[in-house]
Amino acid sequence: MPYVDAQTKAKLARHGGWPETPGELTYMITRSLQEYLHTKLMKHRQDGDNRIRYADVAEALGALEGAKADLVRRILTPLEERAQDTNDDVWMPDLLEAAGSVSAEHVARDLIDGLFGAIFTDPDVEAVYSPETDQNLCDSARADGAGGSD
């Protein structure tokens, strides 16, 4: 249980009192868990059982894991992907490929190939457009009469 002073507890108890530190956030999460488990205990007492059940704790843990997974998926993953685009991936491509992971480069390549394959791909070679092949594709199109005049 995080230890926060009485003034902080009062601030967090007020409507609109939002946590500002990791300790305050942990305190609020812990309070929510206690309230949930207490509500479950009160329902069990109505049935003559004065114990918290394993299933109650498992449900609370499941909710925490679900919230964690959502935070990772919705907030952390986009941040990681932006950092990866800016700083390059730290994972070795062969390990990612062996694990079945899809890199941003593969997604972009597949997107370009899927959306613009007819424009940016040489059908004989199936080479996806890149700056290195741009001149070759333009030269090829001009040779076929598809390009404009210089």
C-alpha cells in the first residue's frame, strides 16, 4: 500500500482529484481494488459467507491486467513505434522475422505494394518502389513511351 499523507488522500477523494505522482496513482488503484473487494465481501456476507473468494481476487487481477494491456496497446506501443522510426529498431531483423514480428518497414513496404503496386512495381521483377529504383522505373517508362518528354 502506498503511503500518502492525509492531505493528499483528501485531495484525491474529492471529485476531480487526479493523481499527480506514481505514489498517488498507486494509492488510487489500491483504493479502487479495496472498494471492489469490499463490495464483493458484502455480497458474500448476505449469503452467509464471511470470506473473500479466490475468484474475487482473480477478477480484480484480470481487470488490472486488462487495463495494463489496454495502456500498452493504446499508449505505449504508438510511442515505441515512433521512437523506433526515429532511432531505428534495436532488435535484430532476423530475430523479429523468426518470431513472426512485423516491422514498420515491412508494413510500409506491404502498404505501398498493395496500394500502388501497379504504379511502383516492375511486374517482371516484383521490386517495390524505392528511391534507388525510382530512376530505373522512370527510364523504363520513358523507353516504353509511357513517360512524358524531357
